[in-house]
Amino acid sequence: MWWQLVAATALLSAARAVDRNNFKTCQQSSFCRRCRAVQEGRSPYKLLLDTLQADANSVHAHVVNTENSVLFTFQLYALTDDTFRFKINELSPLRPRYTVSQHVLDREPRLARLEVTERTPDYVVVTAGPNKVQLFGAPFRLDFYSHGTLVVSANARGLMRFEHLRSKPQQKEGEEGAADAAAPSQDAADTDPGAWEENFKSFHDTKEFGPEAVALDFSFVGAHRAYGIPEHADSFALKSTKNTDPYRLYNLDVFEYELHNPMALYGSIPFLVGHGEGHTAGVLWLNAAETWVDIANTVDQNVVSSIVSFVSGAASSPQVDAHFMSESGIVDVFVMLGPAPHDVFRQYTAVAGTTPLPQYFSIGYHQCRWNYNDQDDVRQVHGKFDEHDIPVDAIWLDIEHTDNKKYFTWDKVKFPDPTDMVHNLTAKGRKLVLIVDPHIKRDSNYFLHNDAESNGFYVKTKDGKDFEGWCWPGSSSYLDMFNPAVRQYYASRYRLDNFHGTTNDVHIWNDMNEPSVFSGPEVTMNKDCVHHGGWEHRDVHNVNGFMLNMASYEGLLERSNGKLRPFLLTRAFFVGSHRYTSVWTGDNMAEWGHLKITIPMCLSLSIAGFSFCGADVGGFFKNPDPELFVRWYQAGAFQPFFRTHSHIDTKRREPWLFDENTMSLIREAIRKRYSYLPYLYTLFYELETSGRPVMLPLWAEFPAETPTFDMDDQYLLGRSLLVHPVTDAGASTVSVYLPGADTLWYAVDSHQKYVGGGTVQIPVTMSSVPVFQRGGSILAKRERVRRAAILTLDDPFTLVVAVDRNNSASGTLYIDDGESFEYRKGKHLYLSFVFDGKKLTSRSLDAGQLPSRTWLERVVVLGWSSGAASALVESRSVGRVTVETTYDQASQTLTVRKPGVSMAEEWTVSLQ
Ligand SMILES: *[C@@H]1O[C@H](CO)[C@@H](O)[C@H](O)[C@H]1NC(C)=O
Ligand SMILES: *[C@@H]1O[C@H](CO)[C@@H](O)[C@H](O)[C@H]1NC(C)=O
């Protein structure tokens, strides 16, 4: 069969690019075509202001489509933290329309008070705290104001479209298609030949419920750029789609994806951030159906927008316009009003949830390959890491570890003794990560298939049969994770007594969860398949992978009775996936362009709540040359998730298989990563508690610096490190933009000081990783090399104090047991360090306590210009002691040796 051919081709790592013909364009998608054809400035939708009623937290009213008199409900809610939400649904739909909020919001958003403060025949003003919304009747439009400034407007361009559910037109004898039989309407939903059925290549989509698209436009007033809506292999700042397809959000397994285009990839987060010099705002379009997003940027086009000139008269104000178009579902929108970037990030996580602190090992280095062949191979690989003194925290096994791609089983010939294999890893402080894919082999000797089939646990076809598709195991079916009983069943598969050969030190990788179906349209499931609750796959496609991750997470949590933090990796994702799993950017290639794109791809995910992001180091397809490989390790070492992975047909690429020099450069990069783990872990703690992304665009900290708006080659790791990895072959210098005219930056290796506010040329060698510590920051490192991250938990710290122009600095450090949830009960240390130019002070930021043996080994002060100094250390355990210091005049670095204080006590170090 042809799809076996596709699968076979997929195995050959051919150097060709993606076959675009396998994926739809907007023109080939009937709803996208219809929505995109809506003309600006002629919106038929009218908000019936005389129906508007208010209660303490919301207003509701009817909206009418004046062309066909169909009525809709409109609700607007004020939420806490400067956020509004509005929903539009049919007043009386023929069948309920799917609302994804029921599946992805772990709690109802917290409501705030609002008041109707003005009512006129043309508009109503609703006020909530410092914000207001002006609701216009005809045409329907919503203007969102933050502290008196208009920042977001919905339907300003009049591109709203809400296709009400309708009865299928009767087909007359001898007529083909539904188009001619339709009522005498001019609406595209009645005339489009793709409205009631649609073909793509050899695939037929029976659209039983007909046209049901929803679309709406948003203008970000004052915004220079828009960011977000991952996942695309494109620049961080979204491009105008005037001459291309819109950005597409439809979770797909795209074989050998191409760079710099708006094509869909594995995951979808329909969250957009508009950013300008003076203001940042966000819009979450909470819809799980296939979605396309047009972007227009007035800065580039030099077009004066009607809305801006109408409202503020500021004709030169920049603006970004977005147009969301989804195939089904309802309009459910959150508008986050900022005003600063960090406000928007926090407001988003208030709705979508925050990322729970990961286990310490999981921010270490991961060694993966398709495949480590057998248990001897695994033993040799981690043995070699020891032989070469390279830290590694986990060895990963891809699909070949199973008995014929039956997940939760082992190939008994290659892995006769998995328990012993795991034990050998954990004896060295390491973990095993196993792949568990969602396709279930249809094999009557497979317990999972038998259970699923007999319990009716599989996703159904439109005719009510078990859906069958082709994937790695051959003929496969797919568990329906929308059924709570299926999730419960699936979660219990991870129990240690159910999953032979696993322990609490075995973690899980959910791949292929778009879902990938080799034999399906666009390599995924048919849209007319049916899930629990009667939802078509069309309605829920983009949240499918999320549901699987949610069940896996529950399973991993339950297997330790809720004690240990689960670690998961996913390929597909949706709004909220970050609550359960880490993510990587899928099947990339060993090319310089793919190394470069890791930065904008992970930044897009980060600002959309998903910080725990990385890319396959070295590239999944093809073989990296030593230079690319080293540069990729150096870049990956400063990204939140750090894993190498490679295709089965590539050459083996464990570091020691390269020449001595290459291997030592890789070792150096990995060790550098480990030295920063305390800082990175602190960032993850602060991600959970404050919603601040781990990887940040420069404009998050320097919002008015326009040169940062289009940057794809550098970013901030937390607030204190600026990272500009070398991503060009043969580079001898890199141009680094250091923001902040008042800000000092210190190269972390040479301690050389730079003043921000411009671009500097930094010479580089093969061992250079251009990273700069921000003046005014203090961060913690651990500099002893060990086999794995958890073996360093009792090791002492080095504090690097980088002073600002006032000779002061501050920072934080978070420590706990690295694996359990005890930290939430106060078993942790969260410390604040303040340096005032003379004295460095450590204090607890909360009441947390940890019986910790860690101590302070070293304080390094960067930018210390007053020459040699003596250091007086004071604490309960050491009393008052003077300790040795050294001073390096050339780099203006003062090092205080062995203050010796415990991290669990309050202390000071005074310099004189
Ligand atoms: C575990 O380690 C021991 C000692 O090195 C070795 O003999 C044994 O083969 C290992 N077991 C597995 C399954 O790798
Ligand atoms: C230095 O201190 C002054 C006065 O407190 C303050 O206004 C300024 O922002 C500080 N500069 C830096 C770089 O922190």
C-alpha cells in the first residue's frame, strides 16, 4: 500500500525538503478560503445594545448577523490582573459547539468586578479597575483600553465571520454537490462547494455538520511587532502574510520541515503578543480546531489604519493587525492588557496555568538516539560518558526498545533485563527515558489493544467503527483520550506494577501525538473521526496531544503516590501543555539554518507559556560536521531543554566518536551547562511562582529598544544572562547587541566589561560561547564536575556578583531536594542576595527551610575597580572571620575564597 511506501521513504534520510503537496494551503481549505475572502469594513454583525445586561463581573447581550438575522450570544467578563474575556456563540445552535476551555483550563479564571459606566445609542462603556472596554453596536466592535490608552480592538476591520450551523441542503435529483441546492443566499457558506464535503488529494472529508467556521480580527494599536502563535519554523517577530499563506496552526508531523514559512508544525498555541515601545498586550484565541492567522504590520506597510486615525488621530502610530480563522468551535478570547511584557506573560499564565518546577535531573544533559540498540549499548554509552568525564543525566530509548512497537513492552532479546539496566543507570545518579507513542498496534497478542478494543476505548470513524491508520507498528488504532475512563486506564499503565522494567527513575517521552497517521490526510487523523462526547476530530484536533500528555502526567504522578514530579517530553502541544510536559522542536536537520531557528522557535514557545523548550542538538536528520556539532552543543547548553537526538540512518554521534578536540569542546559546553544549573533551576522556580519565562526576548527587559524587536540570534536566559551563540560556520567574530545605555555587561569567561546601548564585535574561537552577565545581577553556580546533576545537590556554590554603575547588585537562589513536591510544603530555600558596593548579604525570601549541607565556596565580584580588598565574613556558624581574597587587576575581578558559610543561614561578606 502506498502509505507503507511513505513510511519506508520516511526512513531514508533523504536530503530533500518537505513535500509541500502533502499539506494544504489556505486556498485548498474551504473554511480558510471563505474567512480570508471577507472584505474589510463591511461587517454585518451588530451588537444589540438594548439587550445588554450587566452583573457584577460580566455583561451579556445578543449579536445579530444582519444579513441572515441569525442571533448570537455575547458575554464579556472582567478577570483579575488586567484581563478581559469574551465569548460569542450561537444563541440556539442545531447542536452544541465544542468549547475547548472545558479541557484545557485547570480552573475557572478568577473574575473581577466591572461596571457599565456609559450608555449611548451607539456604544456602551464597561469599566474594570484602570481598564475599560468600549462596545460598539453597529458594526460590532470592541475597543480595549489600558489606563486610558487604546491597545487592542476586536473586529475593527470587520473581518468577523461566524458560520451558524445549518441543515444540509437537500440535493436535487441529478445535481452534483450541495452548492446549487442552497437557499438563495450569497453567503460563501451556502455557495462554497467545499462547505459540505471536501477533498484533498485522495482523501474525502464528509462534513456532516457543514460549514461552521469562526473568525475575528484584532488590532494591536501602538504595536510594532507581534510574536507568538507557535509552532512555526520562522522568525520570532511574525511577518506580514499579505503575500503568503496565513500562519497555520494545525498539529502535524511534517517530514523534514522547511525554514522561514508559515506552514503548520507539531503544536499550536493561538496566543499572540503585540509589542510596541510603550505597551505590550496579548490575545488568546482559545480554539482547538484548525486555525489560520493573517498578520499585517503597518510599520512595514506604511499604511495608515482607519481605526487608529479614527480613535486617536495619531496617524503615524504603528499597529499590527491579526485575523484568526478557525474551522469550528466558538469565539472564546482573552485579552491581556499588560502594560509591560512581564505583565502579559504573567496574565497569560494566570489563565493557562504555570509550569510546575521540573526535577533537577531534567535540566541536565540528555543523550538520545533512535536507537540505542540494546542494553549492552546503553551500558557502554553511559560508561563512556564516565570514561571521558562528561556529565549526562539521562539515556533515552526510542521506539526500537519495544516488542514490535507495542508500547509498555520490551524487546526481550535486546533488553532481557531492563530492571538491571535501570539500576545500573540510577547507581550513577542517572535516569532512563522511554518513548511511549499514542498509536496502538492492532495485534490480538497485545494486551493494550485487546483492552482498548473490548472496552470501546478507540477513536471511532464517522460510521462508529474503530478508526484504523498506519503508523510505526503497521495497522494501528488510537486511544480516545477525551474519554475520562480511557485517560484513567492509560494513566494506570504507567504504574510500576503494570509497566515491567520501570522504576520511579524511568521517565516518559510522548512523540507522534499530533496524532501522526502515515495513511491519513496530511499525515494525521481524518477530521470526521469521532471522539468521546460526539465531538468530531475536526473540533479537537489541536488539543489531542495535550489530552495524551495530561493522562501520562496523571499516570506518572499516581505511580509515586503524588510524591515525585513527573518528567515528560512531548512533540504536539496546545494551550496549557506546559503544565504537564517539556517540549522539543521536532525532527530538525543537521544544518546551520536549523541551529539558528532554535532561538526564535523556543522564544515563541516561551512567551506562550512554554519555557521548557529545546531542539535536537546536532539535528535529527543528516550528519553534522564537527564544527556544527560543537556550535550546537554550545547553543543548546544555554537553552532550557538540552538533548541530543538523531535519526536511525545517521552516523552514531556520541561525543567520543569525534576527534579529541571536538570531543573536548563538547565536554566543555556540557560542563558549562552544569555550572549554571543552580541559576537555571532558580529560573524554573520563578517560572512556576511568577510566570516569568526562562528564555526571554531582549525587549521583555528593554521594552523601548526597537533594535531588539527583530532579533533572532540572541536572547536573555532569565534576567541576568544575555546569550548570543555562534551559529555561523567559520565565524571569527559575532556582533552582539548589548541593550541598555545605563547597563553594564560582563563576558562570563573573560570578565571583560561592556557598556550597553549598542552593538559590539566579539572575536570568537571554537571554544567561545558569547554569554554576558548583566551588571546589577548576582547568580549562583556550581563548579565541581560530577557524573550527573543530582550528584551535585550537596556541592558548594559560587556567587558571581556583577556590579552595575552604582556598584550594586542583587539576585536570588532556589534550592530543594530536586525531585519531590515537598518544596510546596516549605522544604526549600529561596534566598535573596544583595550587594551594596561593600557588603554582600544573604537573606531568606520566605519561611522555607531545608536541611542543607551546601555552603558558600567562593564569591566573585565582577567590575570591582577599587583594587585588592579584605573580606570579613559573619554568620552564626562561622562567627566573624577574615578570609582570603585575590584580585585580578586586568579583569577587575575580586575573588573571595571559602567564606564557608552555610547556605541555610543568614550571612554577610563585607569588603574593605
Ligand atoms: C549492570 O552492570 C553490571 C556491572 O557492570 C554488568 O555486569 C551488567 O551487565 C549490567 N546490566 C545491564 C542490564 O546492563
Ligand atoms: C543608580 O542609583 C540611582 C540613584 O539611586 C538610580 O536612579 C539609578 O537608576 C541607579 N543606576 C543603576 C544602573 O542601577
